[in-house]
Amino acid sequence: MSRLACCVLVVLAPVTVRAQLLSPVWVELGEDGAMLARVVVLSSRDCPSLSIDGASRGMEARSPAPRGFRPVCEAMIPAGARLATVNGRALPLAKADPSRVAVFGDTGCRINRNEVQDCNDPAHWPFLRLAGRVSSTQPDVVIHVGDFLYREIPCPEGRQASCAGTPAGDNWETWNADFFTPAAPLLATTPWVFTRGNHESCDRSWRGWFYYLDPHPWRGEVCEPMQPPYRVALGSFRLIVFDSSAAGDSLNNAQVAAFASALASLHEDHAWLASHHPFWGLRTSDNVSQTAAPSLTKAWRKADPQGIDLIVSGHVHLFELLGFDHGLPPQVVAGDGGTNLAIPLNSSLRGMRLDYATIQAGVTERQFGFTLLTRDAKVWNVTLNNLEDRASVNCSIARHVVSCRH
């Protein structure tokens, strides 16, 4: 017997090891029509390839990842791309002139020294359920109006039934628990615009904001107290993303000057504006309705920006839709995305004054849900959709005039 015949030649077939993706691949919209594909991975070696109209390119890690964070990989999707896939799965590409826009914010589960939300009960923290409801309405784009991370301290003693074992602080585990895991069904199906909230300010969870969600290049562990406003362009649809994360609940003249300067830099024609804090919104304190962000309100009056058709915001954990005199744009407040709800507002809003403006039409609801805006010619219809898929508010906006059906 020959020496070769006594040996068995084993040929190993090539083994394909799929990258360990820790989140869905999502698409977010940046400045002037930029589209970014991003995904969180176990290791920077796991960055997958992105196929765009049949041509493959590698996604690259935003590097270096902050300590305590898993890497995120990204790649630009060029304008005009018809199909983008990762691992054979098509990504949701932005479309020009969107006619269905979903808005919500303030989505994390609150755990701090004064308040502990039941993170384990979807009736008390319903963000996962809400994300599924939003996805089922098939919006063209989602606008998250800020405040992603609320688990600021470990679960307190005596509250284990609500939050045992929960992560806390500005790190991957907490961002995953508060945002990426519950948002997964919607991240996979719809392009997003992200707005920075006060929970992402420089004294809170800014590292996760700048590393995972900010659409600009990663500059390392450098926190900008206030980022310049930028424009998201989708055909004729324009959205200004405005950073109000540093705004306080009381009047601050230095902030008035800074916000007024940013507003004065805007030169728009029929654009929306997204900011975490409402420019013209209401909050309750000791059951008294007050201006939600007085520094922003004063800044608007000082700068008198033109060309804004609608403001969408959060911060107040309620739904509000307010229409004003003086030619001011209507204000939507959609801070009802999952965090404990706020004290309800007085239901009679018509005739109330905010600074120099008077509310001509207004509606508010205290319930979890999301706002869906659908376009019909030059009219935007506004509905507050609750967790039971019922529209509890039906209104319309045409030329700054708000009309509601009760």
C-alpha cells in the first residue's frame, strides 16, 4: 500500500463567521440629506460590509470607543442609492418629500434618587410596545425629540421588583436597556432623526449621545455644550435640528443670547424645527401652568426667526398641540414616549398667554403615545396615537392655523 493511500486528505470547507451585531443596523439622517448606516457590534473587528446597489463597502468603527461602550460601525449611504443591504437585509432609505412623520421623545425608564419607574412592567414603561406601534404605521421618518437615557443610578434597595439588575449610567449596557433594545423593531424599519435632550447634556449622558447618535464625525471624548443647528433635507421637506440640551427651567440671560444667536443664523422657507425643549410649550409646577423653557421663548422673541412652519419638541412628559397668534408656528410637544408622565395641564388652553403670545387653539393629553403627522396637499393632519392604536387627538395644521375635531 502506498504511503499516500494510507492517509486521508481532509479538505475543510470555508467557514463564514457572521459579525456579532448587538443592535439592528439603522439609518439616521444628517446634515443636508446625508444618510448614515450604523450598527453597534461586539468588537471593532465585527464591522460588517454594506452593499449599495450591488457594490460592497466596509463599515468602519467610530474610533476610539469611549470606555464602557461597545463599538459602533458606520458608513455613508450616497444620495440616490436605490438599495442598501447588510447581511442581505435591506435598510430603510429616506424618501424625498415624506408624507408620514412620527414624533416622540422622553423614552427611557426613570431611575433616580427621587423617582423609580417600574422598568419591568410594560404598562408602566411602554417604550418597547410603543416602538412596535410606531413601526406598524409605516412612517417615512421618525423624529426622536430627545432624552434617551433615564437610568441614572442603580436600582435602590426595596425596589427590586421594579428594576432589579438594571444597568445605570452612561455606558453601553444602559443605552442598550433604555434605547437600543426597545427601539429595535423601529430602528430596523424606518430612518431616524435624533435630537439631543437635557439628559444628553454635558453633565449627564453625553458620551453615548455623541458616540452612538450624533450624526457628525466623532471627535473623541469632547462634549460640546451646544451644537450649532443643522438642516435635514428630504426633497422639499426641511427640518432644522436645534440643540437645546443646556436649557434650564428658569430664565437665563446668557442662554437667551446664545439661543437667539443660533436662531438668527437660520434662513429658512417652510421648514420644521425640532428641539428637545419647546419654544412655545407649557409645563405644570404645583398644578400651575408655566412656560416650559422661558430662555427659549425669550430667545425666539429676540431673534424673530422666519420661515418655520412647525416646532416639534419633548421635555414635558405629555402631548400638547398649541396654535398661537402673532404668526407664530404651532408647537407640538411629544414627550409621552415612555418616561413617567407629568402632572396634567389645565384642559382649557384657549386664551392662555405665553410671554407675548396668546393660544388660539390648544389640546393636551396625558397618556403614553406617539404623534403621527400625515400630509394631505398643504395640510398636515396630526393624531396622537395611543398604545391601543386609537387616535385620541385629531387635528390639522394649515398655514400656522390649528384646528381640532373633538
